[in-house]
Amino acid sequence: MSSPRYPLNTNNRPIALVGLMGCGKSTVGKELSRQTGMPLLDMDTVIEEQIGKSIPEIFSECGEAHFRALETALLRYLAERRYDGERKPPIISTGGGVVMREENRRLLRQLGFVVWLNADVRTLLQRTARSSHRPLLRNADPEGTLRRLLAERAPAYAATAHYSLDCTRTNAFATARRVCKAAARYFAALRRSAH
Ligand code: S3P
């Protein structure tokens, strides 16, 4: 990887992105990784690789509850790891439903800096329209589903995140810059409070 344009001191802790399907976690995650030089870890991808099945296959063959247990197991593992020396702290792109378990919310906040990427339902719908890999949106009314999920989950996103931003009308570069600046302030404040 080429040298990062905006190196960031995160006290060796990860940055996690939470938010509804289509909010831009993967795109912003890639851009953040490019800007900071921190590796990107996409939880859905790691789970797919571990199990050897796609997310829709895991949902249909093993059930959503099983997928949720895999998410928690992965978060426990990530929260126990030490990120120093050779192992750089990652940018973690989470699945949209991860905040619905209390343990996951606690693990995410314990891990590092948590950012809620929010967007309006129209934008979420546009960004998810072309993909077929989201089992929860494979139904006759994806807009209604997104509306319901946003209402149900917004309090959990808000309770988990250290920082929230609306990225309805911004591009990934600008969003990633804002996340970097917020993370720099957060980690600097942590360092000051440790002295
Ligand atoms: C889910 C979101 C998906 C994936 C799974 C369930 C959800 O991830 O984890 O389909 O419950 O919102 P993305 O948010 O990356 O699409």
C-alpha cells in the first residue's frame, strides 16, 4: 500500500463503522483505509470466508440467529486482539444489524472509535437497489423494510456510536475526512485524560 495521505494516531485501536444497509460503510471504509493506511476488515466478508458460504446462503441454510451468533463471536475475537507492532488496527465495516445485541454494542465501544453513518431512506434505497446479496431486502417492499429498520435501529446506532454523521449528500472522500478529524479529536482527548 502507498504511504497514507493522512496518518492517524488511534492509540492502536480500530475504527468501526455502523449504520443501515446502503449507508456507505464499505465505500467509506475503503476510502478511510486509503487515507489512513489502516487495513479494512469487512465483517460480512470475514464471516463468509470463515463459513465458506455467502450471507444469503448463511441466512437461508443456517438462519438469521446463527448469523447473529457468528457476528458476536467475531466481535469478541476482534475485541481481545492487541493491535501493535506488526498488526495494525483495522477500519471495521460492520453488518447493518450488529448493534441490535447489547453485547455487540458493548464490544464495539470497547474496541475503539465507533462511527454511525446515517443517510435518508431514499439514498439507502438507491444504494441498495442494484445488489441482490441482502436477504433482508429480498421482498416486495424494500423501501418499507428500510424505513422500519431505520426506526427500530436508530436508537441502537446512536447508543453505540461516539460520532454520527449524515452522509446523504456527501461523497466518500469528504465523509472519510470528517471521520478522520473526529477520530483524531477523540483519541487525542483519550491521551490527554490518561495523563
Ligand atoms: C444486515 C446487513 C448486511 C448483512 C446482513 C444483515 C442487516 O450488511 O450483515 O445481510 O441486518 O442490516 P450490510 O449492512 O453491509 O449490507
